Amino acid sequence: MKAETFINHTLPRVSPQDVVGDVLELMAETVQAELPLVNEGRFAGVLSEAALSALPSDDVFVGQLPPTGLSAVVHTDQHYYDVLKAASDAKTHLVGVVNQDGQYEGSILTAELAQVLGAGLSLQLPGGVVVLHVRERDYSMAEIARLIESNEAKVLNSYIEADEGDYQYLRVVLRINQTDLTRIVATLERFGYVVQAKFHQATSPDLDQERLNSLLRFLDI
């Protein structure tokens, strides 16, 4: 799915001519800790409530402040995984979206996108999640799926990203259609795979949400 699908069109934008005090009031009114800065129709960064509140004066024009979050931007036709990566790299919870001409189209909130990721991992279905740490040159989804299927299970969905600590490795998140992952984890470890984490499906909706939150925190989303 493309980034443009997940734009929050109700999120207000801030212009360089707005003063810090007014922006803080807007953040309070909209209950948003971050807002996009847009200059002449172009994404100009992310403003955070924490940074603005720490300033000695709230009478300063935000356009006079050093720009932050400039890399938190994607094009409308990029995949939502690219949105998550942009947010992670820029350490923001908001990502601006621009069209092919560089014009600002809107912003995406990662908290909302996290719900899409949860759906994409098929968290509504009974099952669990396994997170593997795999050397990139050794990665083979066919091999991983074969080992999982040897335990009469199936991979419902997968999510793969580079390990920021060592780009020779990948973090592979697998949604599996079994609630008891013990045998699957044992099989993967027997064949040399490093299991970083596992998350079992709960039966209570509250516990389901807790498991989802734990997974999203682990993925730093």
C-alpha cells in the first residue's frame, strides 16, 4: 500500500511565520506532540512540543529555528514500510508526504500506521510472532518457511528490515498461525537461527493489544 493512502488530512500544518507560543497552543488543542512545518507548499521539517517548550521565549518565529526532521519525508507512491523507516531514521512519530514535484500533500502519524502494520501481520488471527536476527547473505525466506512448515505451521506474513546496529544483518518478523511457538523456535535454533523475540497471541482483547504494543515497541515504531 502506498504512503498517500495513510495521510491524516485533518492534521494542521505550521508555517515559518507562526510564533512558538501559537504553535504550542495548536499542539495542545489537537493533542499532537509533533506537527509538520510547511514552507511555500514544501515540507520543511517536524516541530516537536518538547523542543518548542524548552525554548527561552515563545515569541520566536518557528522559521527562525534550526530545521529538524527534514529526513522524515516520503513520496506519495512509496510503500508504508518506507514511512516506518523514515520515522525511525529521523526519530520522529510524524512523516511528511510529498508528490513527485516535491509539493507537500500531508502527513502520516506512525501511531496510526502501527495499526496498519498490526493488521498486515494478521494479528487478528490466532497465532504468534517470531523475530529472527539473520545475516543478510544467509537470508532465505524459502528455507525459513520450510522449517516452519515442517512443524505443520504456516507463515501468515513477514516484515524485514536492516539491523541498524549492523547492516550485515536483517531483522525478520514472522507472523505464524500457531499459538504455541515452542517447537518452531526449537527447530529454527537447531538450524542456527537466532530468535531475538517471540510474541504469543492472547485470547483477551486487552492482552492482544498489550502484545501488539510490545511488538511495536520492540520494532521501535
